[in-house]
Amino acid sequence: YQNKADQYYYNILAKVNFPSNIEEAYYETFVVQSDFQSWTNISYKIYGTTLLWWLVCSVNNIQNPVFFPKAGTTLKYLKPAYVRAIIAQITNT
């Protein structure tokens, strides 16, 4: 949508869908340590950048990233070796 400052926002979570049956060879798991661990913090711990929080949410079918995951939650994440190829596929569609 467009706001008053003519900045545009795109809800990537509404457009990117990953299958629920991703082969185990492509992902690993991450256990949330605290109820206050944000998606950007999780992204940083996994990928070394806060910018891929949306990828973690998408793989786990998280539709509302406003809420943090609960401590003890196990999340799937795509192995870093596959991220570049997947982002290239997303941007080419």
C-alpha cells in the first residue's frame, strides 16, 4: 500500500509460499530460546543478517510476524547454502 510519504510496502508473506513437505536435506531446525526472541534476532542467529526474517516466517507458515514465537518452539529454516537460489527463484517469478 502507499502511505502519506509516498513510500511503498509489499507484504511478501502474502505472496511467498513454501510447501509443508520440504525435504529434510534442504532445512535444519532452530529452537527458540526466549519468549522475547524476535524474528529479526532469529534470522541473525541463523543467517548472520536480520533481513531474512521473512524467509523463516514463510518456511514455517507464519502469517502474522507481529507476534514472537514462544520459547521452546522448533522452527524449520532453509540451510544457508540454498537461500541464494531460492531468493533468485522468487525474484524471477
